[in-house]
Amino acid sequence: MRRLRPRTAGILCACLVLLGAGVFAGARWAQGWKGSVTLLANWSGEERDQFEENVIEPFERKYRIDVVYQGSSALSQVLAADMVAGNPPDVAVLPGPGELLAYAVDGRLQPLDGLFDAGHYDRIWAPEVTVPGREGRNTYWLPVKTGLKSMVWYSGERPTVESAGDPERWCLGMESGATSGWPGTDWVEDILLQQAGPQVYEKWANGGLDWTHPAVRKAWMTWGELVGAGEGRAVRALTTGYGEDCAGRRLEHQGSFRAGHWRAAGGDYVHSSEIVPDTGPDAGAWEVSGDLAILLNPTEEARQLIRYLAGTGAALPDHSANEAAAPDSAQDATQKEIGDILRGRQKETRCWDASDTMPRAMRDAFQQAVLRFLVEPASLEAQLKELQKLSVEQSLPVCSRD
Amino acid sequence: MSTTGRELTRRLRLLLTLGAATTLVLFFAYRGVHDDTVPLSSSSTPGILAVDTARNALATAHRIVGDSGPEGDMSDEFHTQVSVAHQSLALTASENVIGVEGRHDLQTITGLIAVYSGWVERWGREDHQALSTAYLHYAERVLGLESEPGTDGDVMSRLDALRDKQLDVAERQAAFPWQLWLGWSAVAVLYLALLLALLDTQRFLRRRFRRPVQVRLLAATAVCGLGVPVLGRITWTAQRAMSGSLDGIRVREKDPDGIPKTADQVQSALADAGFWASLSGWVLLGGAVAMALTVWGLWPRITEYRWRAPR
């Protein structure tokens, strides 16, 4: 057997080293990111952790796309500033279509048509919208997380119109940082929905019904009577956080996000139509809310993220509006029921939280108005006139047609 | 070739190998420390101090609001302090050392400051006592002067989180990890070996050629013998300055007057950081000069002993 010559051995070693380096570089390349996408949303704390763990990390692992998440509690302000500065995130998740419609009209949003099947969502969740300067109708947002409202949480005896009439029974908190006042707008909207029905509600939400209309005024007055507007406890509600502890024999008008709190206290919920006085024949519709994903920079990575969020495999936070998604088997009976209502499986009418469908300025003024009404109910007429001045007519699908 | 010729060639190869290895290892070890001195002094530290300035300015602004009462005129000084906060955040943005995430944090903080200012302005305009109390309460909640640890929805906790991230970067820059220990240990070993080899070669030449000293080889010895300790000393000084600067900014400066003092201390401690960092290029040049002197010193002797094949 011939001995290996030193030169041959050297060449062989060099080849082996090069091969090793190639394999190493290839492995590093395969493990590295193939792009990135910036995502702006308002989830923070535990909610953010869960979203990152259940949605972002699986997406990153599957597509090797780095998601740079920005959780902001001043979402509207940050996004508005980003837009003006020409430096928006690739994808943003905002609550409510009102603000998004304004961005779509300004040509800031990219259509999502072709990225997911809008047929899997009710028209209120992912509507086709006409925007000046763009041909045809396009879908501009995708629901990522939805919530049910029109709920009155209680523990103990099931509340009725009569037993709920005592203002002392109600837990009421208006404080919520930048958006303080929204729990009050939810109240007024829901009462209007139960008293006047979905058609009047949709017309009002779209700016087609005056704020000074008797039905709207009646909703405000009903709320004032229920919670004792002008009284000391209503004044205290201004500085009470919306998520503060509420249990015992008390009642709380809050959305499905409070299910955990009330279930832990052995509580349950009734539809708000069961406690709102003077409900109309169309009472029983559910007010709903949702966080909607929009595409601002149409990069391939951002499109991929939208496709992923719309897919049935994404473990989205409670509750998905995707009718094709299988129900979460880990949910308890209450959560399943809420999910079914949100996906339209119970064939009940669902209407968007009206303030979320209004333009931003209108929504902010509405929130301010409920704060003032709580401590100064006599100012209602003047406030309704002021709100009417800001009203703008638009055409968004607010209620489902089941 | 004679034994002397082979010995000279062997020594030349050894010296060149040691010289090249020392130069390269010294170059990377030196860069390992000094590449971070300039970013630490010109970006990380000013960024952290700017966040502290913004925090103090906002706390002062809110103190002005509290002191003035609803009927007091607080607008000028309040707006001045909010403006200071915005300018400081702009400086933080320009010195952003934590990339996209940091930029997003700053955008959120700026948005929250706008919300805070909005509530304060409403408070200033409101005549109804209960509403003005509520607006001030909302402003305080958004500002988060008394927020609990772990919250992230207010200005102060966001600023604290941003500062923590910046400090992590500064600590990485000022660190002397095991890789640098290994590098500088290798420099020390190679330096001693090279110096001993040069001195031994000098001794060999003196004995063999009866010349008191080989000047070119002596010059190469001087370049190595002085250059490496000088660079080591500079590195040690820089590392101490970085550690000292980090100690100065590790704890948040609560006294607004203390921030310029800390900035001055850091500035003076790392005033020569740019010069120190620029010397890394001279490491390669110095190494090349030392090796050239070595070749220049030994090559004429080697050629004298070179075996020539018959024609």
C-alpha cells in the first residue's frame, strides 16, 4: 500500500476543512431568519406573552421569519405618528374598523384580497369596502381576536330588570388610561341596541341617525338611571379602573374578557336585554368587539403573517371569528358558548361596538361625553348637540344579518 | 547549506511565525476591547442619560402640575419640561443602540406622553371639580409615577424598560468576557516567546559573527518590546474607564443636576476612546515593521551561507 504523500494529505485536509465550513455555513443559513416583519398591537403583559408563545413563535419556527413585536398601550397615537412619519409597521392590529376605514380611505392600507378566504368570516368581521381611488371592493382587515359584549355578570341570584335597577348593585369603572370612558360608551350603545334594535343602532353607528334622536337620548337617560349618574358613586366611578375587583352580589356590565374573573367567583352572565328597561321587540342582539389586523407594508413576510393569522392552524387568542376553525376543546362551557355566538353558530344578531366603528375623533368625543354625563347628567342635551356636530356619515356593515 | 545557514533560516521562520501570530492575536484582542469604547462613550451612555433626563423632566412637569392647582398657571414651565423630555427622547432615538425594538419603544413612549399631555391640558381647562380630578388621575395613571413593577402600560415603566435594555447593551460593551481573557493571555504568551526568540537570536548572532549587536534585530526587539506593553496599558486604562463609566450610569440618576455631572465624568474618562480605537491599525503596521526588520537583519547573513547549485 502506498503511503499518502504530504502534499496529497495537505490538499485532503484543506478539502475537509472547506467541506466542514460549507456544512456549518449551510446549517447556519438554514437556521437563520429569512426576513422580518414588524407587528404593532396593543397586547401587553400576560396577553402579549400568550400571543407570542401561541402565535408568533410557531409562525417564526415555521417560516423562519422574525416577528418584531411592539406592544403599545397608546396604539392610535403611535400608529398615527408612524403613518405621518412614513414609517408604519408592516402589520398592525387595532380594535375596531372605524379608525381603519379612515386609513383605508387615505390609501394607507393594503388590500388583503387573496390572502385569506373572506367567506370564512361574517361580513361584519371582514367586510368588502369601497375606497375612493381604488377600483372595486376590497377587504382591508382580518379579525384576529374577538370579544362578546352585551353581558351582565353576576353571582348568586339571576338579575332581572327590577333587581338591577338599584345603582348600588353596579360595579362601574371608567378609568382606562388613554381610552378612559369606553366602559360608559359600551353601556350607552348596548342600551340603544336593546331598546331600539339593530337597524336603528346600525344607522346611528354609521352617522345616519342624529345623536339628539329620542332613541339615543333615551339610551343615555336609561344608563344614567341605572348607574346613578350625578350621584357620589358615579363620581367615584370616574377614577375607578375598569378591571377592578367586582364580586359578591354585585353586577357588572362587561365583555367576555371578564369571564375568568367571574367564573373564579362562581358567577355567570345574562344577556343585557334581561336587565335593560324598556327593551324593544328586536332586543337580544349581541354587541361584539374585535382586534383587526391590517397590512401597511405589502412585503412577502407581512403577507405570510396575514395568511398565517387567517389560517385555521393559528392558535389565536380568544375568540377566533373564523367559522372554519374548529372549536377549542380546552375551553369550558361558557367560553364555548361565547365562541359559538361570536362565530354566528347560534344564529343571533351581532353588532359591532358602535364607538369602534366611528371615526377616531367621534369615538374620543363620545368617551369624553360619557365621563361628563356621569357627573353632570343635566348637560346631556348640550353634549348630544356637540357630538352631532362631529358626526360623519359612513357605510360600514355594523350588524350581522343572521 | 551549512549548519549556520540552516540555523539562521530556522530562526527566521520561527521569528516570522511568532511575529505574525503575535500581531494577529494582538490585533483582534485589541479590537475586542476598543471596538466598544467609542459606542459606549458616544451612544450607549448618552442614550441612557437622555432617558434619565426625560424621566426627570416628566416627573418635574407633573410636580409643577400638582403644585399649581387647577387655577394656577403652569403652562409655560410644564410645556418646557415636556419639551425637555421630547428632546431627550429624540437624542435617545439618534443614539439608539437597541435597534428596531428600541425605536418602537420610543414611539410608544412618545405616544404615551402625548396622551399624558392631553389629559393634563383637559385638567387645566376643566371647571368641574370631579372631572378635573378624574383627568388628573388619568394623567397620573398614564405617566405612572407610582406604577408597580411589572406594569408596562405607562410612560415611566416604559422608560425604565428601555433603560434596562440600553444598560444591557452598555454592560455587554464594557464586559471583559472569557474570549478576551483568552485573547490577551495568548498575547502575553506569544509576546514573551517572541521576545525571548529575538533576544536568543541576538545572542546567537553575537557569538557566531562576533558583532556586539545586530542593530536591525535590536530595532525589531524594541518595536515588539515596547509596543505590546504600551498597547496593553492603553487597553487596561480603557477597560477601567469603561467599567467606571458603567458604574456611574448603572443606577438611575434621580437628581436632574447630577446627570450633566455623570455625563462629564463619562466624557472625560473616555475622552481618548477614539484615539485608542484608532491605534488598532497601527498594531498591524507595527507587526509588519517588526517582521520586516527581522527579515532585513537576518536575510543578508542567510544569503552568505546559501548553497548554490553548480551550473
